[in-house]
Amino acid sequence: MDIRPIVAALGRHRIATSLIVLEIALACAVLCNACFLIAERLALMRIDSGIDAPSLAVVALRGCDGCVDADVNARALAAIRGLPGVQAAGVLNATPFGIRAGDAGVTLDAEGRHFGGVPHFYAFSRDAIETLGLQPSQGQGFEAADFQPIDNFLPLDAQVWITEAFAAHLWPGEPAVGREFWMGEYHFRVAGLVPHFARPNPGRSENGVAGAQWSVVVPVRDEAQSGVYALRADPLDLPRLAIAARDAVAAAVPEAVIDMDQSRPLSDLRARYFERDRAMAWLLLGVIAAMLLVTALGIVGLASFWVQQRTRQIGIRRALGATRGDILRYFQLENFLLAGLGIALGMALAYGGNLLLMRHFELPRLPLSYLPLGAALLWLLGQAAVLGPALRAAAISPAIATRSA
Amino acid sequence: MLGYYLTLALRSFRRNRVLTALMVLTLALGIGACMTTLTVFHVLSGDPIPGKSDRLFHVQLDPEPLATYVPGAEPDSQLTRFDAEALLRDRHATRQVMMTGGGGIIEAEDGAVRPFLESMRYTSADFFAMFDVPFLHGQGWTAQDDAGRGRVAVIGRTLNDKLFGGADSVGRQVRVDGTALRIVGVIDDWLPRPKFYDLNTGRFDGQEHLFLPFSTAIDLKMGTSGSSNCFGGAPTNDSRALNAPCTWIQYWVELEDPAQADAFKAYLANYSAQQKAAGRFERPANVRLRSVMDWLDHRKVVPGDVRLQLWLALGFLLVCLVNTVGLLLAKFLRRGGEIGVRRALGAARRDVFVQAIVESGTVGIAGGLLGLGLAQAGLWAVRQRPTDYAALAHLDGAMLLLTFVLALVTSIAAGLLPAWRSMQIAPALQLKSQ
């Protein structure tokens, strides 16, 4: 089918043509960016926290006045381990999706000149590491002597594990095991790498999604801290055990107050942590749906008007031998061309919009793969929307050509 | 004439039911989405302390080492305890306050209520007068209490209800982390949103129920909350110590006018220079003095998600607008014959134009009404969301008015092009083709 007559006809309806093109272009720009934003949120929500959340729960104590860490730990851990079904339990300073214990900036030299980034420091006892099931993929585990007392924040000189993500950030493309880094007077040596271990606030720290897995695991002695306990159990038993452990610790350490908000199964903490992102993804999906609906309605409206306006022309074409299929294809091709123009303009708008979003919301660049996706969607939408009016046009009988209006 | 045009508009709606419904729905969707996000934005970017926000200033100094200095970079948002106490002693402003967030275990005097955790604020005496805190009973403590580490506290209404059944509890005691504090005042419901004086501890929902003197909290070694930044190569065993190289205290001043603000800024620069001469500060004077609204703006208090949603909604409204233009155009041009007849019977182009605009405006009002319903539904949905600002999402009078202004402006803007096109329809030509 020749497209020249279609182009010529469109040229005579410049305003209506530009309106449809503009509408599709705007829809394309919003669509590409909204899809991209959804994908960003979904990627964050799928983060591998590095631990088996369904079989873990946390009990958190707050504000124990005049307590001795070792004594509190002994009573709390004995209470938790005494519950039938608990496989392991340990004391730690923080967990992913819980309260943050300590973010701190590190440097690659002792003098503090080469800034490395701001990881989260986890201080774990041997029991805690076993409970969480953390294992290094490279390097080695900790020796008994590596578990040290804490000097204020952490041990002053420690063997640590870091995540592969943080290693790749500090020493891109280089082996990390055996390297050293500093935080003021504190000195750390990388003993091993863990594949994944999210910080307590993945995606919401200073470095956003890129820094979601910047974690350092520092081995400390059991009595060096108290207050947060992790336990492992069969996922089927866990919901019941999480509550039982909370009550058992409350009974065993009556002088402390249980932080009810934080004392939950880890999968609960995780679900709550991402609630906001889930809501935002649904909202974006709503915007996309409403916009596609509005665009489709616009195309239906204008195309119907167009068909009505050209009723006589169509009748003449039919009288001159055009088949119903020809008329149908004419409108479909016309819409295809209009959508194509709109999409071309829309891609430029999408890209520009993304640059604006990048400037104001610290978002990464829109991957080019979203553009053909948006294009295909809008082409399909255009074809679906124009089908009704086009079928009505095709149904016009040749006899109409002989009538006067 | 307007009445006649309105009748014509309604008649034309009846004739083109589907097309009109489409236009109204499109506009309503755009306006509903826009008003939902605009309302949330409006609520979140509001002035938390109107009438005084231009007289309250947030103070920043730069005590960090020279090694990490970047010229022009923003100094830390909080002060060290040493500097905060020094500035407070100097009393260079009309009022001044140093403070931090904290928390502890509260027990009732008679042990009737089980001990529970509560968020608190450790602050100096000017806090209540400075931030216009409304008192139900009693009043704040005095500077003497600050100096003498007085065992006093001001509690919030909710806590007063919980502990004392809402009675006037001034003079009675409350146990905080095991220490008895004498209640000197009970404040009424008071929660500036956002909580501008400390953005680290819950910007929109971080209500504090108990206030006590900063010096008392330090004396009792009570736990603090919020952000703390230690720098320099000498870690201390106590980041809350007077000489610890850590910033963790919010400092605010009240100043009467811009002249006093300039003078205060000069005083801060001078203080920095003195500290540098004494060897405590290493960097050149790098101070900030921001009014409440500047401070909120600087800290980007409106969540990124909300700003993003506003942009999306505006984009969506634009799509709806273009769509309405198209539909109106289709509608008016379809009536080409009718307009031609009116023109031939003597209607001026202006009349045709005005009639078209009235018709668009009518669509706009209908769209605005429906959009208002959608916005209410949207705000209800926002209130169901798990965000700290959810409870604030309500439409106020100003936003209600704005809805209709937006609806009218949008629909008339959408009607301009179609009206102009229909005005161009020549009478003779249309009659000939009939």
C-alpha cells in the first residue's frame, strides 16, 4: 500500500495530526520513565540480603540500666536456646532491615587521604555468624583469636570480612583478600569476602542502591555487646518461636524493655522495610494505566471524528473499487505513521525527562532498552484504539458516495 | 448572552454524550492526579512555625580538620558540645537553644503503669519560648535549672494522660531511667510538621513526649538519638564528652531582624577565627545561618518520592490537556455546518469564539467536580500508605479553590485552539456545501 496519499491527507489536517503526535510523544516520555522507575524499585526490593530471612528472627532489648553485658547475654541467650526448635542464637549489633548500628567512612591509607566510602559495620560474635549463616566465598573464616573485645565502637585492629560489592568498590578489578583499610585510628585487614550481605538500610544510605551491600563484618567477643539477639529455626516454626523468644527474653531479663517494633521475624522486618517502595511501584503502575487509557481514548475520539469527516471520501473510494480491507488498512497505516512520529519525538522527550530526573533525584541513566519497549507498547495501543473507528469506516457502503452530504 | 451560551453548551453535551463524557473523564483524571500530589506537596512543604519562621535561625560551624577540607563545601549540620556550650554562654542572640534527641525508660511515680520507652528531647531553657510551645499547665524550666542540672521535666499531653489521667501534674514526679524528675510543665498537643528543629529523629511523625534540661540528661548519662559525626584521628571513649571531636547537637537562635542576623553571622565568623587561633579549628571560618524555610529547603525535607509524584502528575495532566484539545477540536469542527449557519445569520467571529470557550469551561467545571472526587479518593489512598506523612494528607480550603481554578484554566486553555479554529469557519462556504 502506498503511503504517499496518507501523508498528503495528513498534511491537510495539520492540527489534528500534530495533536495526536504530541499526545503519543508525551505518553511515550512519561511511560518510559515511569517503567524505568518501577524497575528500579523492583530491583531494590529483590536485593539479596545475604541471609536466609524466613528462618531468622530478632529479639531487641532497649535501655537496660546498670546491666552487665555478659550477664544479660547469658540470661537472654539461655532463654532463647532453651526453647525447643531453636537451632542457633547469637548476640549481634544489627541486622539487615533493622536499626542501624554504625555507618562510618573508611580510608585506604592510614593518613586518611584516600576516602573509600561509607560502609555499615556489623559487630558479630561467632554464634551470631553461625546463626546468620554467613560464609566467605574467598579468603578464610575467623580464628578464635580474631574475636576481640570492643574499644568504644569496634576493636582497634581487626580481621574482617567485607562483601564482594564493597571490595569491588574499594579495589575495582583487584584481589581484595589481605588488603587493609582504616577508619581514623581503627585498622582493618580483609580476611575474607562474603558474596552478599545488605546493610541495615539498603538503598537508603548515602550511596543509594550502589551502596546497598557495603557491609563490613567485624568479629567481636560475645560479652562485648548486648541487646540484639538473632535466632534461627525451621521457617515453619519461626513465627511462633519469634513470639516465644520475645516473651522468654522478657521474663529472663525483666530489668530491660523489649523493643517490640524491632523484635520480629526478619522476613517481617524486610517486608516492612520495602512497604514504601511497593506502594510507590503500584502508584507508578496506576499512573501508567491511567495515561494509556487517556491516550487510547484520545485516539478513539479523534479517529472517530476523522472517519465521520471523511465519510463521503471513503464512499467514493469504495465505489471506485477499494475493498473493506483497503479502508481498514488505510486507517491502521495512518495510525502507525502517526504513532511512529509521536514515538520518535517521545524518545527525545523521554531522554530529556530522564536527564531532568537524574539531576533532581539521583537516578541512573535510562537504559536504552526501555525505548523500544515503550515504542512497541504505544504502537500496539494505537492500533487497538484505532481499530474501532477503522472498522466503522470500512463498513461504509459505496452507495454513500452518491448522496449529497 | 452567557446564560444562552451555557444552555447551548448543555444542549451540545446531550447531543454528544460519549465525546463529552470522554472529555470530562480525561480532565477529571488529570486534575485528580495533580491535586492529590499537589496537596501532599503543599502539606509537606508548609511553614511549620508561621509568623516566626523568618526570625529563627539554624547555626552551623566547621570544626573538622583541614586534611579533608574542600573549599566552599557545606559544614556539618550539627555542632560539637564544646561549641554549642560556648555559644550558649555568650548569649549573643535574643534567644538561643542547644539540643539533641534522646530516649529512655519512663516509670510512673506510683508504679501503676508498666515501664515503657519514650522519645525525649534534651534541650536548654529557651526552647519553649523560642518555638512558641503552648502550655496546658505550668511552664518551662529556667536557665538556673540548666546551670544546676535540675532534676526537672516538661511532659506532653499524651504522656500526662497516660501517667496522671490528664490531671494537672505540675509538682509531681516521673521516673526517667531510674531517676525521679519533678514535672514543671505540661504542654498541649504540639507537633510542628516537619519537625524542623531536628530533622534526624522522625521528620513528620517523631513526636517527643518528655523534655528535660540538656545538662541533666548529660549528668544522668541518658541515651541520645539522631545522627552523630566524629572526625579527626583520635577516637574518644565517649563521643558525648565536652571535648569529643564529634558533632551531634542542634543549635538554633532567635534574632529580631536582618541587621541582627548579619551581626550574628559576623559573630560566628569571629568565633571560628578565635577557635582557629586557639588551635581547635583548622579550617578557615565556614559558617552558616539559615532561617527555618531556608533550612528545610536546604535539607530537601519534601521526600524525593513526593516530588517525583508531583512531576509525574504534572506530566499526566499535560497528556490529559493535549487529549482534551484534540477531543474539543473534533467536537467543534464536527459542528462546522451549525457554526456556518450561525455565522451566516449574523453572529460575529467573537461570538462563536466566546461560545466555544464557554462550552470548554463548562466541561472544565464538570471535570473539576469529578476531579475533586478523584483527588479525595487519591488522598484517602495516600493516607493508607506506610509513610510518616500519611496522616497529613488532607485537602484544605486553599487547595479546594485551586482545584477549580486549575480545572477552569486547564479547560479554557484546552478550548483556545479549537475555539479559534471554529471561529475561522466561513459562513458562505459552509452554506454552499450543505
